[in-house]
Amino acid sequence: MAEESRYTGSCLCGGLRYEIQGEIGDIVECHCRKCRKANGTAFATNAPIQKADFKIVQGEHLLKKFQSTATTQRCFCADCGSPIISIKAETPDVYRLRIGTLDTALTQAPTQHIFVASKAEWDTICDTLPQYAERP
Ligand SMILES: [Zn+2]
Ligand SMILES: [Zn+2]
């Protein structure tokens, strides 16, 4: 019997759909300048997943990769621009999922704020989660 997928997600236009058969790691709110630019928001909400657990089930040709640093690729839907994952050369077996693209309900909550030193000056963090200037 085939294992049931634990999570599904999609981009804004619905052209790109993925499944994750495994755990979603600690959710972080990343306030770095690059995440802000990539999302057009105060911060990005990201969580690590295993590359082996992630499968694009529709629209793989839409996944466009942007090399945002020498070692980081940001992957997004070429049609609607939804950010989906990022991939770091140092940890190629781990993808960082943009969890706002999940369609499955999540029971986990964010655990921390990272890169708070580069937070937008107009953004106020209103929760009591740990904050890190960069990474813990
Ligand atoms: Zn799309
Ligand atoms: Zn970031």
C-alpha cells in the first residue's frame, strides 16, 4: 500500500503542486533583507524539509531558480511568482519550504525570529518567541 502524503502545497496560480512525505522542521520567521525582497513582506516563514521527502507533482517546468547568493537558490513559480523553496549549496539534502504555500493544515507554530538585526524598521514583533540577530 502506498504511503499517504502528509502535506500538499501549491503556488498562487495553482500551476505548481507539491507533496511532502515526511516531517516539517522548526518553523522560523526570517527577517533578512533577501527574504523580505523575495516575498514583498516583513518576513518570510520558512521550515526545513528533507529533499527526499519533497516531490513536485504538477508543473515542475514552472519552478524557476534564482541564485540569490553564491550558495543559495530561491525557487519560485515562473507564472505567478510564489516562492516555494530555497536550496543552500552547503546543505543540499535540506530544502527550506515557504510554508505559506501549504494547503494542508499545520499544527506546528513558528518557533523563533531570525535575522532580526535586518528587520524592517516599520515592523514590530508582537510575540514572545526567541529573537536572534542572525542565526541561533
Ligand atoms: Zn504559480
Ligand atoms: Zn531570510
